[in-house]
Amino acid sequence: MLIVALDPPQNVNVLEWIEYRYNLLKPYVQGFKIGLPAILDVGLQSIGKIFQGYAGLLIADLKLADIGDVMSFSAERAQLHGFNAVIAHAFVGYEGALDKLGKLCKEKGLKLILVISMSHKGSQEYIDRHVEEFADLAKRIDAWGLVAPATRLNVLKKIRTLIGKDVKILAPGVGVQGAEPGIAICSGADYEIIGRAITYTENVLESAFKVIEQQRNRVARCRGLL
Ligand code: BMP
């Protein structure tokens, strides 16, 4: 299960860059995640037009971390432009923040994904100390999904144990950040979020096929099917 992170480099035509990769990859992947680099260049509205009619997961990765009303305004904008999921940070807490965003997302049918641990090392400095509390918070607001690292499998496994089966786990950190395809799924993730190891290569489709094949092999092995 693969979600492609579309973070274009500078000095490209951002909309063309996204559209090319979307058209090539959409039959083979479960979703796309658009982050701030593209949004800052061309805006959610013009990006959303590219994905019109797309039935997969389309995540606006704004990493929301604000008061509840303002996070809700942003989430509504994302939905207006065709996105069906948003990512928010857990550390802003419940009262006056994620309580409101959680309610808004439920009412509007938007998938809310909470960052409860990150793939870079610095996540251990502050964020990872609160993983248990963030997992409780995710249950409290009935989050659809969580972001947890493919780069620290002990944390990922712990998060799966804490959260149970029903909440999706999306794991970045595969490829350029060092984790191998499939390893996060073997440790409890539902999806791996992969960007540059696919999108920055010369043959995007070939790279995606290779990643999907590696995922399949590793998952078959860890589930005892090979
Ligand atoms: P890449 O595979 O190119 O390293 O991209 C990973 C993607 O996942 C990026 O879009 C990044 O913003 C996102 N991400 C991450 O790498 N680590 C996290 O902890 C949370 C993220 O959203």
C-alpha cells in the first residue's frame, strides 16, 4: 500500500510536474499527498483541479498546528478544493484545538490524520516522549489515521499496539530517508508514504514498480507467505 508524496523541486513547472506523476502513477497507488512546497508555489485550488474525479486518498499535508477555528478554516478550504484528508499535529492538544478540528472533519466527512511521531531524528527530542498521550488523543477525537515513522520501527510497533487495529497508520521515511520498502507495513503500518525515491527519478513508473515489488516481497516474507 503506497501513498506518493508529491513535493516538487524548485525551477520546474509545478502543475505539470504533479500532473505528469499523477497520471502515470494513479492506477498503481492508493493515494497522493501534497505538501507545502507545491502549495506555496501554486495554491491548493490549482493543484486540486488536477485531481478532479480521483477516487483515492488525496491528502493536503498542511501539518496544521493552530487554534481549532483556524485549523478548521484551513481544512474546509482543502475540502473545497477536492482534498479528502488533512494532516494535523497532535501536540497542539485537545481543548480549543483538535476537539474543534476533529468535530469539523467528522461533520464534513474529511479524513483527519494526526502526526504522533516523525521520521527524522529530532522527533525523539520532544515529540516521541508523548506518543502514549498522542495515541489517547487520537482515540478521543476519533482520528482516521496517524503518521508514524518507517525509520524507527520500535516506535511504529508501539503505536500500532497503543492505537489498535481500526486506525490507519501512514509511515514516511522509506527510500531517501533510509527505510526499505515494506518494512513499515511489516511493523504495523497500513501505508508507506514515499516521495523522492519515486518522484525524483528519471523513470518514475519503473521506480514505482520496483518499490511496489519490494513491498510485496518483504510483506510476503514477514507474513510467512514466501
Ligand atoms: P520522501 O520519501 O521524499 O523523503 O518524502 C517523505 C514525505 O513524507 C514528505 O512529503 C514529508 O513531508 C513527509 N513526512 C516525513 O517525511 N516525515 C514525517 O515524519 C512526516 C511527514 O509528513
